[in-house]
Amino acid sequence: MCPGSAAEAAAAAAMNSKSVCVMDASGPLGHALVARLLRRGYTVHAATYHQDHHYDHHPRLKLFRADPSDYHAIADAVHGCSGLFAIFNTPQLGSTSSGLQCHQQQEEEAIVEAEVRAAQNVVEACAQTETMERVVFTSSVTAVVWKDKDDHRALDETSWSDLALCTRFKLWHALAKTLSEKTAWALAMDRGVDMVAINAGLLTAPGLTAEHPYLKGAPNMYDHGVLVTVDADFLADAHVAAYECPTAYGRYLCFNNAVCRPEDAARLARMLSSSSSNAPPPSDELKVIPQRIHTKKLNKLMLEFDGDLH
């Protein structure tokens, strides 16, 4: 059943008997999903990877402590569920001095490995859960958009980021999302798990800063018109639709804002700088965007001037 469809009322009773799991439920998307699913009559297993979370008591809400590297904890959380909303938030690393770059790279590579391992554990646990009907796997637009400059094919839901390119330019967020999603798809097909992937844009929510790993390579994404964002409510609705619509399949690119004009970039920069009073200054990635905007404007003026001369 799709949210807002004519069949919504008729299927409400069936929903009331279903349990679904949201994992990790501690972030903005997790909270938005839990709230929507409770309103729609589901019993919700809210599994969190961190202890610093808060949920008000609800008779149909069950809280679980999960660990993405602990298969048994994941299996306990999804036990008896008909659906899983799998979310893995790539950790945000602090700024690192040049003397610690080697350590930082090792940490980033470890994050990639951890995310792949989490995808394996989640899908395998669902494969072993008899009541499981569908997994909605949260991936990223960064698993789609990074390709060689000589590749001129249009981007769509069949596109994958180039792993060699991501490794070469240290695009760890894109590498983690691409590898983990590919791992999830391979295992889901092997185990017969019905899975739908949501490839989301940058989630704009409180606490977002310019240091978010999604923004690595932001100037290049801006130049190619693929720097996109999505708010938590829109993204949560997309997840619910992907779970409830029986015809949903494959991958879905999900965003409700494209940062492709100078004013869009300025608005995003203001959002990042105002999200926290203690936010760090804009990263080098974002500082380059206004510089490129200025360069493009200058080049355009020079072309117009040259045209006037001729």
C-alpha cells in the first residue's frame, strides 16, 4: 500500500498486526521513520547503535540495542518483523593535522570495511527471519554519481560509482556506500531477500556541518549538477512507500533539492554554518564552490566581451 492511496483505509487492519524494525533509529531519519510507522499502526522495533538516544513511551514501540558488527544483536532486533529499514550513518571524522593523515586514512578505510560488514549482517539476519517480507536499504546518491570524466552516460538508478575512482580520490563515503550496497544486493539475491534501495541525497537535518563525509568532492558534484539534498520527512515518506508499495523494486534516487545555482550553493553554505553555534569553519571542499562560481561568471563575461569585439 502506498501512503495516501485509496487502499490505505482497507489495509490499516493488516498493518496493525505487523512489526517492522528501524535500524539505526537514533538519527533524524530513524526518528522520522519511527514516528510515521507508529502513526500507521505498526509495532516498531527501534534498534539503535548508540546509547545517547531518547524515545517517549509508546505501547507499540520496542527498543533494542544493536551493533552493526554483532549479527546476533541484529537478529534479535528483527525477530518477528515483516520489514526492516536499514540505515547506517557513515561516521563523521574530526579534522586531522597533516602529521596524522596516515592514521586518518586507516580509520576511514576501517569505516568502509565496517559498513560492508554491517550490510552483510543485516541482510543475512533478514534471510534467517521467516516473517521478513521486505528490506528497505538506505544507500546514497554518492553510490551513483562518481564516474570517470570520459564516461558520458546519463546517470540513473542503474548507475554505480566507480570504485577505483573513489579509492584514488579518497572518496570514502562514496566508497563505503557503493561497496555496502553492492554487498547487500549480492547477498539479498543469493538468499532470496526482497530488497529495495533508497539512494538518498545529503540529509539536511540539525547538526549537519561542512565536515560531513558526503560533502567530500562537493565542488565536482556541484559542477556536474549532482549535488542534491533531501529533508528527513521527505526521505522517511519515500522509505515507507518503498516498503508498502508491492510493485516497488530495485533502486530509487531520492532528493527534493538540487544545488545547481549560485543561490542554491549560498543557501546550503548558510545552512551548514548555522546548524551549530560551535560549527567549524567551512571545509576546503565548500570554499571552492564560490570560487568556481566566480570563475564561471568571469569566463562568461569574457566570452560575451569577445563576442562583442567580433
